[in-house]
Amino acid sequence: MIILLLYTSIFIAGFFLVRFGVKRLMQTRADFTSLKTVTFGDESAVRPDRWASVISVVTIFLLWGAFTGSKWAPIHAPAPFIGDTELTYTLEAPDGSTDDATITLRVHKFGEDPAAPEVELGTGFAKNDAEIVSAGRTKTVLFDKNDDAKRRDGAKVVAIDGQPITIGQSVSFAEGSVSLTDKGAIQITPSGGMQMEPIWLPPPEKVVSRFMEISTEGYQGFNLWEHLGYSLFRVIVGFLLGAIVGIPLGYAMGLSNWFRGWFDPIVEFMRPVPPLALIPLVIIWAGIGEVGKIILLFLAALWIMAIAARAGVSGVNITKVHAAYSLGASKFQLMRHVIVPNSLPEIFTGARVAMGVCWGTVVAAELVAAEKGAGMMIMVASRFQLTDIVIMGIILIGIIGYGIDILMRIAEKTLVPWKGRS
Amino acid sequence: MSTLSIDKISMRFDLPNGSHVQALKDISLEIKTGELMSVLGPSGCGKTTLLNIVAGFLAPTQGTMTLNNHLITGPDAERGMVFQQGALFEWMSVRENVSFGPRMKGQREAEWRDNVDHLLDIVGLRDFKEKSVFELSGGMQQRVALARCLANDPDVILMDEPLGALDALTREKMQGLVLKLWKETGKTIILITHSVEEALLLGERLLVLAPRPGRIHREYRLPFADMGVGQDLREVKKHPEFGEKREEILSMIWDMEEEIMGNAAEASA
């Protein structure tokens, strides 16, 4: 909640800062779009503000760093309390007499195992105690184990640090809060701060160092690049097979009544079936090896490419076909010189979608079962609560998916410059 | 002597709702080599259907057509077509578009290069031959379409409102170009238009079609195309006879349109 509020306020503050601060100082380019007065509602006049993009990315990393106690972040959210603290409880014996004793609490980082501090027992019927607890965790202190007056005899805690307390109530002390359980034991919770523990969200530097480690030493028997490479290899092979079969199939469906009639029910049925739903069947049929993965990705790409090719054929302006025929083209020449080039833009769009779907599907399939691959890496890491590997894997999967899309867009621009120009 | 003869062509097809449309009825025509014929008529009179039948894209339900004494059964390079727009191949340069016909015949570049360059000169696109067609203006694109059709050396050129999508000024220039090409190449040209002026300027013969069913309403023989070859088209338009004919045909088509509207009103009433 606090993070959302912070994020929103950075969003708004950044807007005003850039709008009325930076942009005022900078000379803006006076191109055509900048002269438009009607911009609200004119989508073509909406261009991404690069300042906003930069601030947006920086904000994410800043919040990530601040709330995980990163060494790289200049500011931090309140950290959990670590160290020794003391609190005093007042014990009331059955006869009504009271005595104070001190509990010394050593709060340590999660995963460490320090020794309990040494304390003297002190005087009176209540004796001093020493306890250890992990940061932010709750510790139940059976304070009366060493006391002369026991709870089972009717002794009870009446105050903590001088603040009166009864069963079920809680009071705060210098470094956290204290409550009494139903049976009268003291429960101490040292302040947890507002930072995430590494097990939920590790700081960025841990993710980076994990990246360095895995890219050199590997994880689960395979180098990081092998994991990613296998995932990419499966996507590319599956996609290529899907395209090799799907594009001719789509052309046939766009050119022949019989093919259209025969494959329409199949394609229309398979299209809405998410490839993920095929994973169990593919595992039953082909196991969890490469063959199964590639069959799955082939199926994921096949229908998309077939539909794209079919749409490409039906998108051919009939006057182009007529023109080609009356210029003496044969059916084969029409195919080669008119239908194929005219459908390329559609096929590229389909290929972009198919590559995206394949990338998502391969990761999902590796999550289910695989010996290597990006998905397998994060799945296994999550079983061992290695959140830094999981986060690193997600980031790399995102970067690669984005990279694939950018490459496809570049290929599209250079190979089909006539897209959208007819 | 190559002659296009159209013998009692009728076109009738069923609609999904069970009724049928008589698009054309008993159209007979004889067009000699080198004739320039324009076809005019109110919308829905079947002009484009007729042209598509002659081009071989549609089969008539009755009647036959012959060109040079052989039967027309489908599209063929002997009948070139110029469309209103969208018929150029965007993935080819201007030169590749114009040389499409010869290349499909399997000619080598050496065989067609001179002719294609010559045609690009005629249509004034010499400097644009390596450009992509989507970089050209609408008028330039239609000039490419004309050159592409001529490069294939067809016996008959069919034009389906080739200048319909152009602005008035470009259109006038293009009308001059069509006349010039007609005179220089001596091709038989059938031109469909919905502009009365264009039909008068670009027609030795002018055919007026009547709708429902599409049929030949009247035929004119006009001197303006020949006049236009020698002089400015605007001068031709000032000719008193040009004005008379224009008014006559306009009111003829106007009456037809009125009749259609009246029938439609009755039908809906």
C-alpha cells in the first residue's frame, strides 16, 4: 500500500517536474506534431515521453532497492531492528507482591544463529532471561522457567516496561511490540521495518551477483547460457517447423475450396486451444525431452502461421490478381510474384505473434518438466527458495522476449517496406 | 484485321434471397482495331460487368465474344487492363512493374529493356524508374499502370475508370496522355467512365448503357478524340458541339437515374 502510494506520488511529481521544470529549460524541437493544438484524442500526436520512460525504469529499481535494503539504493525504507534490546516485565505473585526482571533479546538476521546473550539472574522471585530471535519474527518467552513464582501457581505478568498489560493485550516497547498469550507467556516481536526479506525479494545486487555466478559456474549442471540457449533453440526449431508447415497450409486454405473446407474446422478448433493445455498430452506422447518441447512449439506456431498466411492471401486486392492475369501471368507466376509478396506483411505479423507465443509456451513447458531451460531453472530455484535466481530468470526471459520482438520488427521493416502502403 | 466482336451477351445471376439480377441483356458490339470507345451510363448499369466479361474475369450466362476470331474464355495478355487504382505491385519498383508482362513471358532484360525505357519516357517517368510505386502520387501511379499495360503489347486495352481517383487537374493531363498513347500506338481501347466530359473526349465511339437490365441505350460517333490529338483539350471542350452533346447525354443519364429512383421509391412504398 505504501509502495503504491510512493509510486503514484513519484509518477505525479515526475510529471510536474519534467513538464514545468526540465522542458521549460530545454529547447523543444519545433516539428510538425509539436505544432498541433488538438492532441487530446489525436493518437498520432501522442508520443512516448522519454523522460517518463527513464524515470519509470529508475523508479522501479529505486523502489526495489529501497525496500530490500540494497547497497546501491541511496535511500532505504526503515530496516528491521537488529541487535540487542532489553525490556522489563513486572511479575505479580499469587500473594500480590510484585518483582521486576529483565529480558535481554538478541535480534539477528534471518539465517544466522548467534548464541544467546549471557545475563545474570538478578534478585527477587522474578529472574532475568535471555532470548534470541530472527529479525521481524515473534518469540514466545517462557519467562517463568527460571522464576520462583510460576504461572501455574497463579503468578502473572502485570506490566511491561511499566505499562500495564493483561492477557490478550499488547503494548509496544522501544524496539517492537509485546503481547501476552492466552496462557500468560510473553510474546515479543521486534520491529520488522518495511523492508522485504531476501527470501521474498532479494536486493538488486544479489540478483546481479547471482547472475555472474550462474553465468560462469552454472546451475543444476548447466551454464546459464546453456539454459537460455536451449530454450531459444526449442523456440526457433518449433517456430520454423510451424512456419514451414503452417504457411503452405494457410496458402492452400486461401486458394482452394477443398483445402479451406477440410482444414477450417481443424484450424478454427485448434486456434482457441491454448498451447499450454497441450502440455500434458505432449508429455504423455513424447515425454519431457526435446521432441516433446518441439512438438508443442510446432503446434503453437502452426495455427498462428496458417491463419496469418490465409489472411495474407485473402488480403490480396482482387485487382492485383486480375492485373497479373491480364498481363499474362500463369497461376504459378501469380503465386510467386503477387500472392506471396502481398501476403508477406501479414505473415510477418503472424510470425511476431507466433514467436511471442512460442517463447511464453517454452518457458511454461519447462516449468512443468524439463532437464534444462530458462523455465526449468527458475522452477527448480523456487523449490529451494532461491528467489534471486527466480527474479534473474524472469528478467532474462523478459529481455529475450523483448529482443525477439525487436529483431522481428527490424526484419519486417527491411524485408517488407511496402507494409501498409497499398 | 483484329476485331473484337461481342455477340448477344447476357449476364444473369441468382442472389442469396432467391431473386436474381439481370446485369446485362443482349449486348452486341463490333469494335475494330484502333478504335477508341468510351462507355458511359448511370451507376449500376453494368459497365464494369461488361468490361470484366470482355477481360475474361467473368463468364457471361449467354452469348459469346471473339477477338481475332478466337473465343474469349478467360483473362489473357492479348487484352490488357488498366484499373482505377490498387493494381500496381508495391513490392516492385516502377521499372519492375512496367516490365512485368514481358518478364512473365520469359523475356530476358535485353529484350524488353529498350521498350520499357521508351514507355517510361512517354509517360514521363524516366527519372522514377527505380522508385517504389508507393512513393509516387496517384497520377504517377496511373501512368505506371498505363505503361505496364502497353509494355505487354496487348491487342485491346480495357480501362475501368482509370482516371476516376485523380484530381481534376491531373485528370485532364492524363486524358491528354491517353489520347496521345492511343494515337501513337494505334491500340483498340475501351474506356469506362462516369464522367460525361471524359467519355466525349476519349471516345471516337461513345456507348451509353441503360440500367436494369444493362443494355445499349445509344451509340454516338464523335469527332472530339481526333480533335484532341492535335490541340489542347480545353479548346475542344469550348467547341459548341461538345457542349450540345454534353447536355444531351447528361439529361439522358439524368432521366435514367430519375427512373431508377422512382422505381426504388415505388418498390419501397
